[in-house]
Amino acid sequence: MAKSPNTTPSKWSVKAHYSQKYPGWIESNPFVSSLFDMVDEAEKKKAKEQKTELDNELAWIDYVESEFIQKMLTYPEAEAILNKIKKDIK
């Protein structure tokens, strides 16, 4: 019996997607419309929380720099490294 030529596996595939829009369906169904509203509100809340968290982080970085780093008169670790290099050169 002859082997069918279409039995070898292929490396491609086909996918199809179809959606039908029903105008007014979401607005007329209070349960579905409330679900969509909850999703929209959750996304807005998440974005707002991320922005607040980012603003707080930036404020903390500014505070640390102004209070600690800018007020340092010496940098002990850097001076120790430089002194070691100077001793090695001599």
C-alpha cells in the first residue's frame, strides 16, 4: 500500500480568531458592565500605586543624598584604597 504524501509533520500552523461585537450588550447587562468597570478601576489603581511607590523611592534617594552623602567630609574607604595604591607605587 502506498504511503500518503500528507503524513509528514509540518512546521507551520494556522490559528483563527473571531469575535462578534454586540452593540449595547455590555451596557444593557449590569453584571457584565460591573465586571468591566472593576477591571478598569483595578488597572487605574495599580498604575496609581506604582506611581506613588516610584515617587516615594525617588524622594528617599534624594533625602539620603542630601543628608548623608553631601555632608560627608571624607570618604574613608576611598582614602584607604588611595593610600594603599600610593604605598605600592613607592
